[in-house]
Amino acid sequence: MKVFEQHPHWKSVLQVCQTLSSHKHQAWLAGGCVRDAIRNIPAQDFDVATSASPEEVQKIFPKTVDVGKAFGVIIIPFDGFQVEVAGFRSDGVYKDGRRPEGIILAGPEEDAKRRDFTVNALFYDPIRKEILDFVSGQKDLKDGLLRAVGDPEKRFEEDHLRVLRGVRFAAQLGFKIEEKTLK
């Protein structure tokens, strides 16, 4: 996507994906940066979802910051910029209404299905230049609709902050909230 290529740190992001790919791992951009790029809005930050475990990411990249290894998240710092790399995962049980007790490394489809809203559950493979959509996020994006992934009640019960995120996204994006998600 051209909007990615115009970002001043795109080469660093692409390098992360290419390096992971050269080690036989999937490495796709995930979430808001993909949503915004489809809308031709420049990314503020880049999240990479990968089939590599946090330990594998740390072996591949000599300089990393362990910010959320328990949740599969590793930061790869660059000069004045960082790329967040997280393993594809499914979440364990949510007991506190905010964070899962643990994670299970999984595949990309499971990862998409654990995310908050369909428009935030999109992936982009920068090597094949392909959007991957397991939850109809592109259709919702086209329709200007904010929809919870799966059962909205379950999504919001897992993480109460998702309610506020939903209101914020609807306002920022100018989207209508899907009926079941709104209820």
C-alpha cells in the first residue's frame, strides 16, 4: 500500500517483516495501521503479528525490549522509532475484566477472532502485498460500521475498556456502531 511506503520508517518495518519471513515465519502488519492504510491515512505506529514466538523474535533480532513477553509482545527499537511484534495468539481466561490470565500462541485466524472490532482485526502481508481478513473487517470498513468481533457481550465482558475504545473509534472514524455491538 502506497500509504505505508510513504512513511519515514517504512524501511525499518519492512525489514522486520522480511527478516522474520527469511526465518520461515509469517510476519504481517496488524490492526489500526492496516485499517488506516485502507482508508489512505498514514500510520502513527506499526504492529507486526507473527508466527514467531517471543523467544524466537529475541533470537532473530539482537536488540529487543521485553515489554509484554507474557502476552507475546516484543519491541524492536530503531533510532527514534519502534516496531511492536506480537505472536499470533488466542487469549486465556479473562478474570479481571481487562487482561487475560495468559495467552496461547496460535494462528492468524485465531488471533483475528480475539481482537476487539472487525476493522481492527485486519492483517497486511507486506511481502505478498495482500490484505488478510478473517472477520469481514473490510466490508465493515467500506460500510462505515463498527462491529465487535464475535459476540459483543463476550468481547466487552473480557475487557471493559473495549466499550470506551468502541465509542472513541466510532467518533474518530465517523462510523455507526452495529446494532448488537451498540446494545
